[in-house]
Amino acid sequence: MSKNTGGPAFPVHDPFAAHQPGTVDLAQRLAEGMTLRDYFAAKSLPAAYNWALEYPEEDHWTLTASEAYNMADAMLAERAK
């Protein structure tokens, strides 16, 4: 089962792609950029890093990344309600 990404964070319509048969899907994927999940995780990084600092025996970077995506998943779940 795939993770709910929330779709593109900054969707872009590319009208030029419609004039190139066989490339519309590729152009759409390229224009989508980061997902909303990635955007939420990036916005959560300061809080996640501060939280990770409370565990000095752990790898701060792994904890920070994990917690940022946990927060992003929680935001997406709340948004879906």
C-alpha cells in the first residue's frame, strides 16, 4: 500500500505538454515537484530537530527525519478529516 503523500505541494499546469502526444504523464510528474507530505515534513524540521536533541545517545539526523515525517503524516491525517 502506498503512503498518502497529499498530492503535489505546488501543482503546475503545463499546457505545452498537451501538444506532445505520449509525454503528458511525464510532463505532469515533472511539474508536480515535491509532495505535500514532503512540504509538511520540511516545515516540521525545526520542531523535530529540537525534539531529537532531547535524546543525546541517538542519531539526531535519523530521529529528526523520522519525526518530521511522523508530523507530516499526522498533518495529512488531520487534513483528511
